[in-house]
Amino acid sequence: MCEFKKSRVISIGEHKIGGDNFTVIAGPCTIENYQDLKTIALQLKKLGIAFFRGGAFKMRTSPHSFPGLGKEGLEIIKKVADETGMLSVSEIISPEDVELLTEYVDIIQVGTRSMHNYPLLSKLGKVKNPIILKRGMSSTYEEWLLAAEHISSGGNENIILCERGIRTFDYTYTRNSLDISAVPVMKQLTDYPIIIDPSHSGGRRDLVRPLAWAGAAAGADGLLLETHFCPDETVCDSQQTVDLQELELILAQLPQLAALWNKKIPENI
Ligand code: PEP
Ligand code: MN
């Protein structure tokens, strides 16, 4: 039988992703303004979460949807990270913005729609920031690993894989289908940490908790999820954004589930 590989440790300052660590990254889909992001970050910090997310450049399916605040959003996320001592995650959508992202965020996210943007991936191979590489929504495991190789062949081996749901055949009830097998399969094929995004996969608030717990129970190295103090008021992905009370419920059972795979949620923030 194949072995499940223990994931490599990716260090960011004093924090670590992979190895025996179970990492929670949470925050709004998009950065709307400084005050809201600061409020969310402080609430997350109180819950013991060290990593917060927020998009400044959004890859929207519809050209009429809010595209993000761009550079202004990056300035906001950096200010909040500096003020709270938390680590930031934000998405990149264009190869031209690589330098800009490295200046403003700790971890750079490649979204599902950009997994096949090979010039972007090659450029990210030349930076030092860890990269969250989301799986293309219709990509095979092989294609996903080859996308990671586009990054690693440039020298950057700090790659965190993120399963965020794939296209199957029924969209009556869910936005995508979380492919839970991705966790044990990737753990046989690579030692890159793999995290689960229970927000974009189900596309529904009420599915975030079960999908998050399923990811932890399957051996994932962490979660990336969308949260806001008032989900109904968010401009982007509000239908899948959980409030802080729900996030607390999710967090409450994660230590036991992560412990199934000898992982711990660090308490060092
Ligand atoms: C996101 O994380 O906000 C996002 C757009 O995700 P995905 O690329 O998985 O759709
Ligand atoms: Mn989103």
C-alpha cells in the first residue's frame, strides 16, 4: 500500500504550515474597506487564528461583478497585517502584479481560474513568498501537480495546494463538488501541504461546517474559508460566507479531527 507522506513544513516568520500543523486561514472574499478588514482580523486573532485573507484583485466570472480594490486593497491588507501582527493571504491574477503582491502580502494565492496561467506560475517560481495553488475547477491531479512544477522549477518550493471543489454534473444544490479524495491522493503523490476550501466548493454557508470537518478528518493540513461579521452585507460571495459564531462552531471540533492525523492547531499568536 502507498504511504501517506507527511507534508513539508513551510515557514513564514514564526509560523509554520504543513508538518504537524493544522492551519486555519480565514477572512472575507474581498477587501471592501480598512475598517471592516481590521475588525474581522481582530476577531479572528481573538479566536487564535494567525492567517487572514482578503482579495484585492478578483477574477470574477461576470464582468459586471465587483473586481476588487486593486492596489488600494493591497495597501489596506498590509496595514491591517502590520497593525495586528497577522499574516496575510491575497490573490494574484496577472503576471504583471507579481512584484506588487510580494511587497504587500505574505502568502500569494493563485485562484482556480489561474491555475493554467503558466507565465504567471513561472514568475511566481522566482519569488520567496509561499504560494497557495488552488486546483483548477476542471483539472486532473496530474495537471495540478504539473502546475505546481511550473512554480517549483523556477526555484520556489513553498507551495501549498488547495482543493476548492471541482466541476461535476449537478449544480442544483452546490456551486462545485468538494473532491475529498484529493487529500489522501495528494498525500501519496507529493509532500506539499494540502488545504481545503469549504467555502467555494459548496458555495453555501450551511455546507461550510461539514465540508471543513470532512477536510480535517481526511488529513488536510488546513482550511481556507470565507468569514465576515455580517455576511449578508458583503459584496462578494456572501451566500457562502459564514459569520463569526459559525466559525467558532467550526473551530471547536477541529483539534479533535486534526488529531486523527497527529496534527495540532498552533496556539502561538
Ligand atoms: C477566492 O478564494 O476568493 C476565490 C476566488 O477562489 P477560487 O479561485 O477558488 O474561485
Ligand atoms: Mn470568494
